[in-house]
Amino acid sequence: MKKELLIVIPAYNEEENIERVVRTIIDKYSQFDYIVVNDGSKDKTADICRKNNFELLDLPINLGLAGAFQAGLKYAYAKGYSYAIQFDADGQHRPEYIEPMLAKIKEGYDIVIGSRFVNEKKDKSLRMFGSRMLTLTIKITTGVRVSDPTSGMRMFASNMIKEFAQNLNYGPEPDTISYLLKNGAKIAEVQTEMDERQFGESYLNMMNSIKYMVKMMLSIIVVQNVRKRR
């Protein structure tokens, strides 16, 4: 029997956030299945999950977001889910937007992004300048405007789950979204709000953010033109 939706929660050193994030899903959104993908955390993330009997895919080493996400989609594919959503373990993503995204993807889309900028404007910060440049680069190379290309809240239909599980050895970053668009994927965005991380620190400080944006733009312009499926 086909299952509907799996919430994939990649987690690396999120001991301060993981219980709250998963408890919210269990207590308020129990209609959805979830899996925590512990990405070789060095803290107590896995221990907290085991102590609370959370659904856990425990990777023995750190693979990075791309590897952890792909492990989650391999799990979704093996279990026969129709849809899967990438959901951050740091508490920034709000689960109340999962249902609107699910309704949208059922209209026939392959990917639905939880976007902060469907109805809202980007500010004039350096990070948002980078986001604007990514939006422009994707638009120029694919003809499709993605207003929030760096959003980590992304939902995928079964054909995309299969693509990541079997053919793509990459994470769901903006350059991969661009690649999928070039190969015919239909994408939509749903307006969402995101919270600030309450505990811990993001690796995306200012310098890493700049490096990330430059890397993504170069990949979209150059690498995606010669990229091959596995």
C-alpha cells in the first residue's frame, strides 16, 4: 500500500533542538510519518532520539546534508512514499505549512518549495543580494523564477524521490533544483514563514554564505550544463 508523506529530518549536532522539533510533529501532526536522519552527530542527538523512541536512521559517519538527505529519500523510496519533505532539525521550519505544500504538489507539481518571498519582499542585506542573484541565475538558465532558491523546506513527488534515490548523488541545493528544472521538473512555491534558530549555531556565517552563493552560481552556470545522472 502506497504511503502518503514522509518528513525527512537531517540532523547533525542538534541535541538542543531535536526533541522539540520531533515532539511538535508527533503531538500536533501525527497524520504525517517522519524519520530523523542522524548524520554522524558528535553530540547526544542520536541518544535523545533513541531515548524517546523516535524514528531514527542513524548514519555511522557524517555525510553532510547531501548524503543525509539522500539517505532519507532512499528510505522514503524503499518504503513507498508518494511524497517526502526536507525539514530542518534546528526548529526554523514550521510544520503548519506542510499541509498547504502537500495540497499544492497534488496539483501536479514535482517539487514544491516553502518560500519566504512569494508575497514578501527580500530585504537589502548581503545574504538577500546573494539570493536575488541565485534567483536571476536560475531564471536565465531555466526560464523559471524561483523566488526563494535557498529555502531548505522542499517537498518532492514520487518521481523526484526515485530520482534522488537512484540517479542523483547530490543534495537538494539550488544547483540541483536548476538541474531538475532543465530536465523538465515542474516546480511551485508556497508562502511560508520561518523561525530563527533558538539553540546552536548555523554553519552559514557571513563568509560561508558568500562562498555558498558563489559556488551555487558557478555550478548553475557551468556544472549543470555537463552534469550527468549517475
